[in-house]
Amino acid sequence: MSRIPVAVVGATGAVGQALVAALHGHPWFTVEALVASERSAGLKYRDAVRWVLPGSIPPDVADRTVLDVTTDLQTPIILSCIDASLARELEPQWAQRGHRVFSNASAFRLHPTVPLLIPEVNADHYALVQYRESTWKGFIVTNPNCCVAGLAMALGPLTKRWSLERVYVTTFQAVSGAGLQGLAALPIADNVIPWIAGEEEKLQKEPPKILGWLQGARVVDYPVEIIPSCYRVPVRHGHTLALVIEGDADMTPERAAEVWQDFRPPDWVRQLPSGVGRPIRVWTEVDRPQPALDRDEGQGMVVHVGRVRGQAGRVLCTVLVHNLIRGAAGAVLLNAELSVSLNPV
């Protein structure tokens, strides 16, 4: 098929850069428009961006002129990496004009008719787009918070086997989760910061929607209590989560590890360009996973589970997720691929 033109909005930020890099040579999509703030508009991309990824800016976009967020975009697909306040204003406008909007922002994640997707876990929730707001000719699809991406990937396979009652989650979040502006200001060297604005609320609210089930035009939340604590730590990329999962009495550490080890998404999800055949890797080594060693596996799309232990009805484990890829840019891209595979542009 001919490659589909897309616009990357928020292209100069950390997530936007990761999207631009992932789109270089993509078999389905081609970058038609790079969009950023007013201070970047009118500059060539190479002059507007402070490139923080390994390697160079892709040559096919380096000399592209950056557009302002108020530009009337013509691409059928918009990949949105802007903050929630701006997304709340702009994303419905794009949907009203007929665009398919794939958003990394939190603004519409809990909207009742906007899918909150991890395709390997709840691809069926994509059906919510048919119930979108009546004024929207297009639609909005969201991916979860970067820590939730790892948490829900780990919990999803377990919910197919057992009922989960309560999850205690402690997160150790990389500095890149604070974005480019946060990185410059964050007092993180020789430090751990025991609070991250808005993170604990997202960890409580987003997984029940992802793990829930469709009932007509809405999602019935999965009835699990999540008790989070979030910390910022001096790691560049990769969020680590320590979980205590409480559920059915026959859920043992050994059986949980087998479920994770055996988990495979549907064939048609695995075959998406950004999909991976085994999105969960289970470690038996006592000192893995580690961000510096493991975050980039599967181009950053693999979620790692290790230190599986506990007793019947109470499983403890460590989860690692690449916050910039699986938790953000890769998630946006995978959702766009899912949409095109189910409903070609």
C-alpha cells in the first residue's frame, strides 16, 4: 500500500523525537508535517530541536520547516505528543475535522468513548470509536501513562486466569519521564524525589479501564484496587515498578510466571510493524531486569518481569518498561498501526 502521511505534533519534545526516529523508514507511514510550539514554528527541524536520542536527526526531516500548532493540518493521521492542557483544547478540534488522533496525553484517557489502548491487552476496546462524540468526524485514541503501560501489560494476562483484588505498586521513574524541560530543572543527581505530580492518580484510574470489558458504548472498569507510590530516580530511561499482586488463592508465583512466559498477543497484533512476538520477557536471574541492560529489547517495546516470588494469592515481582518507547512514542505508533489494520485509511 502507499505510505500514509502523518503529522507529528510536539515533534521537538522527547516523545516527539522518539516518534520521528521510529517513523524513519516506517513501512506504512511517512512524516508529512512536524508541528511544535510558536517559538519553534518557521525554523528548520534541525534548528528547532535539541536532539537527545542516539544517532542523528533522520535526514528526510532535518530540513523540514516546523509548523505551528494552529496550522490546518491535512494529514489523515495525527500523532499527538503535546501536554494535557493543550491536548484538551486541540485534539477535539482535530477530531471534529475528521482526523484520526493518536494521543500520548492524559486529557482524554478516561473519556467514556475514547479508547485507552494497549493492543496486546485490550485491542477490542478500539470499537469505542464508533460511539465517539457526535460532532467528531474523526476520533481520538489514547495510550496510557508510561508506568501504567508496564503495569497493565503485567496484570492483563493474569486477569484472564484469576481475579485480582489489590495491587501495591511502587515506581522508580527515569528522569526522561519529566520531559525536556523537566530534565533541565530536576534536582536529581545524588537524589531520589518521593513524589511526581499526577502520577499516583493515573496509576489508580487508568489500569481498571484498560483491564475492563466492553458493555455497549462504555467500558466497565475491572474491579481492582491499586495502591501506588511514585519516586523519581537518577536513571536516564526505563521505569522500574515493584508490585505486590493480591488475588485468587490458586494464583501462585510459579503459575503467574508461567502465564507471563506463555503470553502471546493475537497474530494480527504481533504482525503490526511496531509489534513484538513476545511483549513480556520473564527473568529468572535474581538481579534482573535492569534499565541500563534491558530497556531497549524489542526496540524498547518489551516489558520485563523479574524477581517473581511470594505465596499463594500474593505474588511479588519487578517490572521494567521503557517509558519513552513502550510507555509513549511506541505506544502511539502501535495504536495508529492497529487502527489502520482494522480500518484502512
